[in-house]
Amino acid sequence: MTSFKTILISVAFIIGSNALSQAQNNYTWQGINQLKGESLDMVKGLACSKGKKVYVTGAFMNNMYGGAQSIHSAGINDIFLACYTNTGSLLTLQRGGGKKDDMATCMTMMSNDDLILGGYITDSITLGNLTSNGTGRRFFIAKRTDAGQFSWITTLVPGSEYNNTLNLVGSDVRGNIYAAGIYSGTLSAGNKSITSKGGRDIYIIKLDPEGTITDLFSIGGSNNDEITALSVSASGTICIAGSTLADFYVDGYLITADVQSGNSSDPFILCMNPNFTARWKIQLDGQEYCSISSLSQDIHDNTYAAGSYKSQMTVGEQTFHAAGYTDGFLFKVNSTGGFAWAKAFGSSYYDYANDVKSDQHGTTFLTGNLSDTIMIDSVTLTPYEDVINSAFLAAFSPEGKALWGDCISGTGRIEGHKANYDLFGNIYVSGIFNYGNLETQTDTLISLGDQDLFLAYYHKCVHDQDEITGRNSLCPGLATDLSIDPYYDNIIWNDEVTDQHVFTVDQPGLFRAEMRDPFGCQQTDSAYVTIAEVTYFSLGDDTLLPIGDSLLLTAPENFSNFVWQDGSDNASFLAKATENVPGIYTFWLTADDPNGCISQDTILIEFYSVTGINERQQAVMKVFPVPATEFLNLTVDKTISGHPLIVDLVNPDGKMILHQPVEDYMNGTVIRINVGSVAPGLYYVRLTFGNESISSPCVVTPRL
């Protein structure tokens, strides 16, 4: 065998561990818990609530220890119930039972997070806050609320203490509860009673949400019958698996016996309506040992079956040949009893498929134990070298393709007995280990007694959101920051820059980041950054206003983050002269355009004193248009014949911009000055003739 060690973490829940060797970015190992005692401990049930709790139940002798908590048995075997958070912290470790032999053999979670336990008790027992008095061996079903209190305990009395079991339980969305097992002779429950037809028959009991028995159903032939699995769908479809040593009918469906070495090798699945009328039946054809150990149904009433066989087995039209002494199998049956797919797997030694759970989408989780390397499709499971058994957990698509798998190994015998999943991306496997250690990356779990229990956690890696945040466009001349939440670590940007949650981008392009979440899942995300096109705005043309007047400047629509020249951030600004002091005032606004880029505009306003301008000058020279774009026109209403005429354009600093002599000017003629090459702004037109000079302000704006 190839030596291989799956990377585990210690007894306490630890995040940020290495990914599994076979994880394929689907599930990552999170941690493991140990329940231990000096004697033989057994796990019989694993359930998950919507409230992020995980429950494990079974039986123990003498003492049981879980972290800092411990319980002590009052009889031979007592019931235990351990409650964990979905991150691995032990919340409670409870004991139940009496002075003799008591055991929880099954458990299921109801849709309202109430927990149903089933099993057997002897004489009087106590479960939490309730006591059930009686004598002899009885079957029990009990409800425990999510608050931790038991609501009721219902018991059944078998006709004898031998060849009787209650080891299967399920529920539907209406709160009805179904429990099953085998019995011989008679079985009494309340005012109902059934009698077996042969040695051992199969029974199913139905209870309402208050624990009242509403139906008691029995099937079987003239010899011994076995029930090995029970599944109840949300709609109430009841499916059971089992075997028989004598033919019998159920509503016209024949259950046949094919006895090999004293055991039936043709296990059956029978699916029934909530009133126990048969819907369909199938049987496998095995040559030697063949048994269905577990059933599960999805929301479409498809049924998934797991088990083990020896030598040869036929499922529908597929025949499988075992690679070793025993192999495992998994198959799917549709809602009408038709085979959808099947597969078998195993090494040259003993391999078993023990428990299967399907989620609402039809993804199935399978656990069991193996003795050597096995391959399921492209998933390889390899235990430690020279071990007795190792537990495994595998996930399959609704079409039956193996998606992922992991092996929980050590130096002794390790078996996966129960698997389950929650609504938060976690999957769980619980089982036993003895005759050696269960080894982790940093620690070794040592069995305290004959047999200890483990609960292992995995997390499903799902990429369903954008991990990179920030602007996806660059404003011209500026940089932008791309960010990753501090929730992640081991960050690599563009295969180069590492361990930075913020990455500054100053060029357009595609930027990629890899990161790891606290569950150990590797995530990738990318962002494409482009150059943004800046949107410009205008506060209006530069202009002239007399002292005392004002102009309301308005910010553009669809812009944000306004900042005016005085630091105010309103959507408008009233422009006026300060304390009525004449002069040229500059008003400006910066704002973020719809792309987030900063845009700015400035307007110049000259506030002039009405009395400060020579009325005679105004009367003799007119300048138009205001503002001017390409040509500035002026007229003079004064007799200036016989004098040279000069027109100058001067900026507010007194610098001459244009100088234009006018020859032979005639009164009333329009003088045109080309200002197309003059920079936009406020200017003064100065007209000189002889010893006189008159002037007038004007505004030049750019040509559109």
C-alpha cells in the first residue's frame, strides 16, 4: 500500500488549516472532536439543526468525557447526547437512562429543530427533565426541543426481550414521526397491537407531533425478516430496506427470498405512502452477502441507497464484481422505482458503505470504512499503511459522479458510521476508533478505553460573491484602490504581490487575486479596471454685474461631493461682491461626476460701481455682444472726425492684448475687432482719440 497521511487538525476546532489532498476546492477539513471513556462507547445517531447545532447520540458505559465535560452511567449502558456548535465547540453532554441496560439507537432532526431520539430502555429511566416508569425491556421514542427540554417519551412493549429492536427513526415536514425495527410475537403500543407472522417481522410505528401513536404497521413472511434502513421524505414518502428468508407480499408487490449461507442475499427497498400503502418495490440480486445499510431521499422523492456486498451483485441491469472480500455500493432510484445510476467500489480487503445522506439538490454524502486504497471515479482515498480500517467521507453529484473524498486514518481501526450536513456548507462524519490511534497533523487522538468516538467537520467551499471591491475605473491621472476583506488571508495579486488587502492600481487592465478564507477554502476573483471618461460642466460664462446684484450658481445634476471656493458643499452658491467692494471675483466648484472623477469649473464676475463709470463714456461707446466669442463690435456716438482713432484690448492687469488703429472713422460706424485668438476672460476696450480716452468692460468666451 502507498503510505499517505491525510492532514487533520487537533481535537479542538481549528480554522485556517491546510486543504485536503482530495479537496479539489470543494470541501476543507476543519477539525475533530473526541468523546472518550474507559469502556465501549457507541455512536448511533448524527443530526444537524438549522440553528447551527450538531448532535451525536449513542451509548456509553461507566464514564464519558468530552473536553472539560463528563457524565457517568447509572447502569450497564446509558444514553448520551452531545450537542456542539457547527464550529466544533461542545455545548452540552447529557446522560439518560436508568440502572440497567439503556441505549439510543437512532436520531432524527425535525423541520422545527426538535430532536427525536429512539432506542430501548430497561425498567424506569430518566431523560433530562422527564421520567418513564416501567418494568422490563421496552422501546422508546422521545422528543427534545431546541431549548433542551424533553417534551414527551412514548414507549412500546415487545412480547419478549429477545429478537426485538427499534433502531430507525424519521419524520416529515408535518411533524409526523416514524420509527421502525423488528419484533417477534406481539408488539403493543398504547391501545394498538400487532402479531408477527413468522420468526421476526418488520414493524413501523407512526406518531403525531405530540407523541401519540396513530398507526402501527407490520410486514413479513413466515420466517425471519430484517429491516436495515428507513427514510422519510419531506412529503411523507416512507422507504425501508431489508431482507427476508421467506417470500411475502405487500399490496401485490412480491418480496422474494434468495437465501445464501442462511442469510438473504437479495435486499429489497419498499417505498410507501404516508398511510403505508405500497408505491413501488425493487430488489438487488446478490450471490452471497449483500445488505443495504442506509437510505436517504431528496425533495423530488429520489431515493439513494448505500450498502455492502460480497462476490457479485446486480443492481437493475448493472452487475458488479467485488474487488475484495466486501465492497461498498451506492445507487439512486427515481420517484417511481426506476434505477437511475449505481456504482460500487472497494479494495482487495474489507470495505463498507455505512451511511448516506442527500441534500435537497441531490448531492449525496457517503461514509464508511476501508482497508486499503480505493478509487471512485477520479477521487482516490488512501489510508495509512498497514492499518486495520480507516473511515472515509465522499460527496457525489446528483448524476452519481464522485466529486470529492477524504480518508480519516490512524494506526488502529477507524470506522465512519454516520454522515450528515447542515445548511451552512458544513458536512460531518462520526464514528469509532480503537486498537490504535487516530492521528492528526499536530496531535494524536488516543482511545481511552475499548472504543472511543469522533466527530469530524468539513466546510464546503462556495464562491458566490465578488471578493474584490473598489472602483473599476480610473480617473485620468489618478490611481484607485482595489480591496479584499480582512476576512481573508494568504492573498496574492496578479501572481506577484502578496499579503496585501489593498492593491493600488494606476493603469487600466485585468487584476486577479487569490485568497484563503478562515475555513481554508481557496478563492479567486478578478476585476477589470478601465479609464473613465470625465464629464465636464459649466457654471456659466464670465460676466459683469453692478454692485448690489448677485448671481445664483447651480451645481450640475448627477454630480456629487460638491466643494465651492469657500469650502461649502451645497448644491448652489449665491455669488455676490464682498461688502459691496467692486472688483473681479473668482468663483469655482469641484464635484464628482457620475463616474466618480473630479471635475471643476471657474467663473469670473466683475462687480462694478455704477457711479464709478463715467456716464459720458457710456453714452458715447457701446460694446457688443457680451460676451463675445469671435468678434467684438463697438460704436461711438460722438463726433470725433479729424482725430486718429485707436482701439486697444487690455486685461485687468493693464496688459495690452490687442492694438488696432482705425483709419477714417465715420460717426456711427461699427468697429469690429477679431478676438477669436484671445483667451477667455474679462477685458477692457479702450478707445483713444486725440487727447481723450474712454473705456468699457467686455467678456470673451471660447468658441463652441
